[in-house]
Amino acid sequence: MGIGVSIFLIAVGAILAFAVNASISGLDIAVVGYILMIVGVLGLIMTAFIWGPRRTAARGDVVEERRVYDDRI
């Protein structure tokens, strides 16, 4: 789950939890919103702290190569 998906889940969860006043029998929309916000925050934390350092470590240092051509044929 990337940063964009996490922010999207937090936004949709906040809309469902705080802005929607509809009622469905057997389903509380506010609880679904809170669950989506929790999943979005957990995804954001996982993306930032677990997979974040791996992306920066994969870049590595710049290696310079010197090519020598021998034209004495």
C-alpha cells in the first residue's frame, strides 16, 4: 500500500465517519469510516517506516568507470 492509497483511505473514512448521516440496517457507516481511517494510518506508517529506508538504500553510490581503448593494432 502506497502513500496515495493510504491518504485516500483516510479521506474516505473521514467522510464516512463525520459527513454521512445515512443509516443502513445492520451496518454502522461511522464504524466503517473509523476502520478505513485506521487502516489508512497503519498503511501510511508501514510505508514510511518499513519500506521507506529500502528505497533510499537501493540508490547506492555513484561509480565512475574509466574505459581504456588500445588502438595499437
